[in-house]
Amino acid sequence: MKSFNDQSLKEQLAEIEAEKRKYTHGGNLRQLADRAGCPSSAIVDFSANINPLGPPAWLQQEVSRALAEVDRYPDPECSELTLAACEKFSVWPTECVAGNGASELIAAIARVGGFKRAVIPVPCYVDYERSCKLGGLKTEHIPLDPQNAFAPDFETLSSFLAASPALVFLAQPNNPTGTAFDPEELKALARKHPESRFVIDESFADFVPGLQRLAGQRPPNVITVVSMTKFYAIPGLRLGLAFASPEIIMEIKNVLPCWSVNILAQKVGLRCLRDEEYERKTIETTARLREELAQEILEVPGIRALPSQANFMLCQVQRVGMDASGLIEHLIKNRVAVRHCDNFDGLDSTYFRIAVRTEEENRILLDGLRSFSGMEVAAPKPKKTPALMIQGTCSNAGKSILAAAFCRIFLQDGFKVAPFKAQNMSLNSFVTDDGLEMGRAQVTQAAACKMSPDVRMNPVLLKPGSDIGSQVIVMGKPVGNMKVQKYVEYKPTAFEAVKDAYDSLSSDVDVMVIEGAGSPAEINLKQHDIVNMAMADYAEAKVIITGDIDRGGVFASLAGTMDLLEPKERELVCGFLLNKFRGDASLLTPALDFTLSHTGKPVLGTIPYIVNLGLPDEDSVSFKEDLKKSGSDSKRKDCVDVVCIDLPRISNFTDLDSLKGEPDVNLRVVDTPDDLGNPDAIILPGSKSTLSDLAYLRESGLAEAVKGLRDKAVIVGICGGFQMLGQFISDPDEIESGGSAEGLGMLPLQTTLAPEKTLTRTIGMHSQSKLEVVGYEIHHGKTEPLLPTVRAAIVPQGITGGVPISKVLGFGSKSGLIWGTYLHGIFDADEFRRWFVDSLRVRKGLPKLGKVQSVFNMEEGLDRLASVVRENVDMNAVYTALGFNI
């Protein structure tokens, strides 16, 4: 037996290693990661020529559907796939065959036709020669001239074919040079040499706009091979197509293994061939990125990029006595991989190839090239402020409250933190100290951060006025009323305001807490999203997706949401939260394990159902659900009964939050006359569409029912409800819906809506109690008395003597039983709220309680919320995701 040290054995091993090296491909991430000393996920890979857009957005869903058929053998003929390919390339079904990648088809082609030799212009794809050698063919190379941009010389090629027929391999465009040839010249050459066979590899032809494809316009001795893995970024699935005459296709099929194309590849390939939008976007984006990259490389001394029409470029190190090895090692140390081209026949070790990647990845490569060449590298792009984003599987999953919880937790842990929501759709708004309007949820979150409300926290606010349109408020000011399509067109402008606001606010703090809206998997909204994953991507935020387990189906919702996200969006997700759980959390363990296995993301916490939190509701859905339950079981027996009239477009429902917290107030919301009962007080709340909500009151019978109680209950109107109490409401400028209507006629007032919007914070005095009230006004137009006998119910603080009508903040009846005001938050003042409740108690025959029973202050609720969330969430995992060492 020969020893391992035997010279002949060493030579054999060296030959094997050289052979392996000769046919090495790019994209071996495991090998590259070993060289870089990092995980493969950290490598920015320019060595494999894959579409920079990544796989189509629908890939996950298509693969999931295909898995339903994985228990059956795939169609050996790939009938649906090849039929779609025939339609796309205008060929007959007998002229197409699918394979497990272009490489399998090339290997099969080299084994058919009875050829003894192959002619290969070089440099070219290394598998042409390898396949020919395995097929027993002698290979002959024709060097391509670098002075002629490595273009094929068809005259020289023709002379090589004069002696005897051969199998000829050409790439269109060529790999690694990226140059394309004139298809008409190839056709002429093929006709001149009918005994030879020409294999045209169009693996990268899809990237070249306007290129004449040979698949459907080829002489009978031409085979075209198309790779779908590069253009559609699915190299892990492997899929290729070959087009040729029926006789040649039959030869290829006879040497291919049965079922070489699996069911996943077949289904995905079928969808790929029909995705024209992805094709258009890829061609457009790749061409732009390639030209930008080429222009930048021109400025790097000692590096040359050759012209290319593909999604890659051949480059060369042009320094005396230096090849590309040093550059490649320099780049790999910086976790950037490129393709050394020293194993391409026709190229020397000075050449390397780079793929066209994303704009950010291209910048990383350029920095590496510049630093290698001794150029000054621009300062790294400033890192974004660490950001945690709370998204949900649906609306009302608890995003706002959980965002407030994390705001308070980060504050407690010593960080300066701010909340943010790019776009809020809500009728529950707030006016800041500088007279700007923003969503109320971010006001609560600002309180959690112990910050003053700032419109930068909610740069876009939508206030629905109808089912198809909203008032659009940007940076606190109305920019117009827009129907859905108009707003979609306006969204790019809105997103610029969002990004500016975010950058400005985030630069002032240590960490941001961002709230999403609805669900990130709303397919109909994703294309113009500015509030969920698009915002997370811009902020480079770590996303936690929360689901409301109290509703049921939460695990399906989490899994389904992840399935509908694009791959780059799923990467942003660091985990899930289960919200509003009742019961023993240990029973969830099997479901938590399955969720991790199915999605690859952990459940970071299970938040228990928190009752009586004392914080504003997330939206009107929660508000109405809570108040439609009487809540009397948890109240004292000597309660006064206060009813809020439900309106279809109720706004600023948080006006009643302070009343809800009083121990002797049973606060209900009703939407039918039968539920009204005999309350002690009736509140007509704010409305975004006063005229239509007034019509609803009449149609439902609530208007007459309320009027019937005018001498039995105290009736209070706030903002839109205040307008309804009057005699007339007119809308001449169509601020809402236009037209006019009679009011409920309970106060001698008339209201005229006008384009100017009043946005102001106000301190006033309640005339009857002489107590201070504090609030804010958000309304269009003016309400004026029709009779001089109407009483001023709320007046500005500090005005002595007679109060001008224009300054009055609210009017009421002489008896004081009916009054209204534009002042939102009027019940938030503790002393006035207690006076109001005590006055109801006296009317009911109950004694006054006298002193304040509850303080309307969110601090206690916020601290309690933070404590519960901290106790039930893996905060170490959250901090780790954010990059903090806690």
C-alpha cells in the first residue's frame, strides 16, 4: 500500500484540488463566512449574481400552498410550468423542457447529439467545460479579445467549425463579462453550420431590456437555456428551462432523471412567469443600480469596471505587480465577498466580478474598494436611534397601550424616550400648547415618557368624515379633505413629512417607541404603506407583533401575519406578544413552541388582561365595548346614571374618561331608545360629521327620546353634540356634507360651519359653579345665540364684567339643565367634575360627597401598566434586539 506521503499520491490530490478550484462557483456563503470569521448572515455577497430585489413578495405564500401537494410525486413533464413558458416565449409545448436549474440542462445537453468536440469562447461560465468533459467531449477554447469588450468573433468561430461539427456554447449576455452579442449574427452562423449545434445560455438575458430572445426565434440547430433562479432570486429552489426543436427536446428528456423539478419549484416557476410587475421593476431597478455603481467605480483609482448589460460587472485591478487577491482578502475582512475570476479561462488573476446589489450594499462595497485604493472613505452613515415598533395582527390589539408601557419602562430604566406613530386614523384628537392637532393615543404615550405632546410624535392624522374620505392633518394642520384615491396619491408627500418628523424627534432621544396601525399584512394597503413595515424599515426598528388572545385565534393570526410578510419584512420582526390573556399562561407552552417552530420568532411575553387601568381607550371600539356594559357590579349602590349617546362618527370620546373613573358614576353608552332608560344625565358627544349624525339620531328615534327627557335629566352637548342642541346647523361651504338641518331645538342657537378650523387650548370658568375648567377646542365654524335670554354656561377665565358673545365658550338654558360647549376635556378638572356629579346626586335625592373622589391623573395607571408588562415580557430579549447591554 502506498503511504500518504508518496509523491504520486500528493500529485493526485493536488490535481483533484486544482480540478475543484477550476470549477468553483460564487455564492458559497459557508466557505466565505469561514474565511471572514463571522456568521454567513453577516456576509454581503457580491459573488453570486442574484436579483437585488430579492424573491417576489408572494414567494412564501406560493411555497406554503405547494406544500399541500408535497406528499405526491411532482408532474414529471412539468406540464403547467412548460405551458406557461411556451406562452411567454411563443414556442410549442414540444419545444420546451424544464430542469433542476440551468446547470442540469447544460449537463444533459452535453450528453446528447453524438458530438465529439465542443467549442467554447472564453472567458465563460465554467460549467460548460465541466459538463462537456463529463459527457466525453473534447473542448476547444476561442479566446475573446478584451480590446473588443470580450465580444464573440463569429468569423473565427465559423473557421473552427469548418473542419467538423461541434457543440458550441455561448452566453447571452456572457458570464462573467456581461456583454451581449447580435442575435442575427448568431442565427446566420447557425444556418451556415447546420451540422453543429449551438447552445445559447440566456441565464441573465431577462436583466437586459429590449434584448431579442432566441427561445422563440431560433434555427433548428440552436438550443436556448434560461435560468429562473437568478432573475427571480430563487437559487435555493433551482429551476431552468431549455428551448429547442422537438427532436432535441426529446433527446434531453431521455437523459434527465425523472421528477428532477420538485413541486415547489414548479409552482413557484409558474407564478414567476406570470409576474409582469416584478419583471418590470427588476429591469428598471437593476439598470439604475448598475449604472450608479459603474459611475462610482470610475472614481476609484486602480480599479476598472468593464461595460456590462447584465446584473453584474467584470472588474480588474490595474496596479503594477498586483492581482485581485489582496483586494479580495481586504474585502472579506470587511465581510464583503466578490468573485475572483482567476479560474475563468481567458482571464488572469487581476480580474474579479461583482454582482449588482441594493443601494446600501453597493455603498458598502464601494467603501471597501475605496479604502483598499487608499481613498478617503466617507464617514459611516449615522446610526439610527434604536427603535422598538409595536405592530398588531389587527386593529384594537392593544398596540397603543403596549407602546405606552414600553415608553414608561424605558423611561424608568434611565433612557430618554419618545413615542411615534406615522399615521393615525382617529376622531379622538388633541390640541397641543402651540395650537396643533395630533392623535390622542400619542398624548398618552408622551405622558408615559413625561414629555409634552408634540406633533412630531404623530405627523399625519386622518379624521374620517365618511366611509370613503377623511380630513388630512399633516404636522398638526389640515391640508384638505381627501377621498381614498386622492390620499393614496398624496401619500408620498405625506411620507416625506413623516420621515422629517421622525428624524427630528429621534435625534433628541435615546430610544424611540413606534406604534403601527391595523395590521402590516393588509395586502390592499401594503403598496402605499407609510405606517407599518415601511416605517419600520425607514427607522431600522425592531418589530414586535402583538395579538389579542382574548378574541381567539391569536396563534393563527400571528402565523398568518408572518406568512403574508415579505422576507425583508420578516427579518425586522424580533418576536411576538400575546395581549389580554385570562388564565394560566403555562397552558400556552405547546402553542408557544409551535409558533417559534413555524415562524422562527419567539413569543416574548404574555400580557394578562388588565382591568380598570385608568388610561384612555385605544379607540372608540374599546370605548363603546366598555361602556355598553353597565359596569354597575364594581360601583357603589348610590351611583348616578350617566348616558353617552352613541354616534356613528363619535369623536374625542376620551372626554368621558374622567367620569368613567368616578366611583359613584355609572357611565353607559346607548344606541337605541329602549336602552336609554331614565338617566340622571345625557351627554351628546363630539362628532366628525354633525349633520349626518344628527340625521342618525332622528332615524333611530334617539332624538325624540332625548328631547322627552329634557325636564328630567341634565343634558350636555360637547362640540358636535353642542351644535346639535341648537335650532339650526348649516354647512354652506360643504365642510362636512353640505346643506343644512334643524337641530334638536333645545337651545336657541344656530351654527354655521366654515373652512377655518379653531384649534386652541383654553382655560375657562363654569358660570354656575364658578369653578375652573381646562380643555381644548377643535371645530369648524361658529355657534351664536338666536335669543338674548340664552345663558353663558362657560366663559374665558380672567374676563370681568360682561362677556362678549364671541368669547363665550358654551351656552345653556336658564334652568341649567341643558348646556353645551366646544371645550373638549371639560370633565378632566377634578373639582368641577365632582361638582357636576354632586349636582346630579342632589337632583336624585342623594347626599353630596363633597370632596374629590378620584384624581384624573394617568401617572398611577402608567406605572401600573409598566409594572405588569415588565413582569410578563422578556425585557432582556427586547434590550438585546435593540442592541443595548442591560
